[in-house]
Amino acid sequence: MPELTHKAVSDVYGPSFGGNDFPIVTAARQMVSLVPLYKAALVALRDPQASLGTQALMRSLLEAWAHLYFIMGTDELRGAPCRALQVELGWVQNAKGILLEVGPVPGGLLAEVEARIRVLGELQKALGCTKCGAHDYSDVQAALHELSKVGPDGIPWLIAEWRSTSQVSHVAGWEWLAGDGGDGTTAVSDPPASTRAIWLNHLVLLFHNVAETYFAVAGVPPAGREPMSEASRLLLNDPWLKRMVDGDFDQKHRRPW
């Protein structure tokens, strides 16, 4: 799967990329998979029995928004290339940990991951990012806590949604299906329409913010490179993304939210 996403991003931005292509290539990696995950979450909401899956899918959106927000920073993107490389390093270190967790590693995979770590280290040195460590999912909670305070009224549901997605991802979310049967027993039922409506509202708002942040970080291809493929059109012209940002991709003087 990492090889496939690498090819998809390379298809957009050319056969190879270097330090000057970050943070755009990192943001593109996120959106290659987030668009179908968002669509899948919407489809799951249509079926009461499948609707709990929306919570698990929303976790990926929350983590992606936290990573994109970290990359965007507060310095007009001046340090964004280094921050993007931190996210890339976090991803590949997580991948290495996953490979080592499950026993013998399939031939060649560990060597590929370790080679990627070395390449990222070289890119960090080339950009003067030598004091930057990895940024991974362990940093997401702090970013979401900060995001929950954004705007005049903040985003009061954001932390509760993160906790909910954690419960579903790690404990299967059975508590969402259990309720008072009215006779002293516990009844199991699908999430009611009122709950699914709340999830839909949060899902759409979340994807809106992810899309806004994505275009703020990487709304255009790297300098000198033109969109060249269907993958590029997915990222830059996808109607789902356009709808989320009302067709306005000029983020130079406008921050998300």
C-alpha cells in the first residue's frame, strides 16, 4: 500500500521529488486516501447497521487534520517543508514498528522502510531540519486540543468526537449499540437517526476543515510542474473538495475555518 500511494503521488508531481517539493507531496499523500474514506463514511451513515463504521473512518480524518494543521504552522509556511518531513518520518517509523510487531518480516520490506528513513534523514539535512524529530499519531491529541479552541466559539465537539472514534477503534464501540431496554435489561439496537444526524454534521464539518487546510498547505502543484494525470485531477479538481471550499483555492490571505 505505501508503494501504491507513492506511485499515485509521483504520478501527480513527477517521477521523483526532493526537499523542495515538501510540504506539497505530504499533503497530497493525505488527500489521496482521505477522499475515498470520507465518501465511505457517508455511505456507512445511510445504513443504520453500518453507521457505526463512520466513527472508525472519522478517526483517519481527525488524524489527517491534525497533521495538516501541524504542517501549516503559524509562520506563513516558511517552516512547512521541515514539518512535512517530520510527518513523513513519523509515518515511516510507525510502519517499521508495525512490521516488527507481527513476527518475521516479509523479505525486503524492512530494508525498504529503513532505506526510506535514510532518504528522509538526507532530505532533512539538506533543508537544515536536523533538529526536527518525527511527528506521528502520538502528537495528534495535542494538535486536536489546540484546534478545539480555534475560532471565536471554538469547536466544542472535536475532543468528544476524538474520544468516540477511539472507543470505536479500540473497543469496537459496542457501547453505542447498548441502551436501556426499559425493563431493567440492556437492549442492543442500531444508532438512532438523531445520533447519525450528529455524526453526519460532524463528518461534513470535519472534512470541510481538512479540505481547507489541505488547500492552505498545498493548493497548487510545485513550481514548474503542471497537473499531468487523472490522479492530479482527483486532488486538484475533485468536486467533493471543491464543494468543501466553495471553489475558492486562493488561501494566501485566508486561513482555514
